[in-house]
Amino acid sequence: MSSSQTRAIQNYRARLSERGLARFEVLGRDADRELIRLLARRLAENSPESARIRAAVSDTINGEPAKKGGILAALRRSPLVGADIEFTRHHEEGREIEL
């Protein structure tokens, strides 16, 4: 490679590093190419969704069981906690049916 190409690659990798990204190569099945690219793209976003995907993939690969109490923890995080809302349900007898 010429020195300008080498310098361009070094600059590109330095910019990636500043953003917290790294370039690496993986081996996989040709049929999984788009899936791996999409997964890598979503993980690079560093959003709450990417954190969820990262945790799900990590748990799947590590074989750890799902944590208990996830639904309860989600309900406790609800903005309605402590709102003292009283829910009532109207009772109806139903209709008469001839058999």
C-alpha cells in the first residue's frame, strides 16, 4: 500500500476509536452475513435498545437463566406507583339465553 492509503486507514481507525468503535473481522456462515451486519450496526448505536440486545445475546450465549422478578421490577418502575388511583369495575348480570 502507498503511504497515503496507509495514512488514510490510520486516520479512519483513529476516528473510529474516538467514537468508541473498533473494526474487527469475524468468521461466519454466508447466510448470516446480513444478520451479523445488522446486529453490529444496532450494537454500535449505544442506545437503550442496543443495551437490551447486548444483554439478551450475552445471556443466551452464557446460558444463564432469566432473572426472576422482571415483571415486578417493571411494575415498580411505573409512573403510576403511589398515584392512589382506585379502579372500580361495574358488575353486570349478563343476558338471558334460551336453550
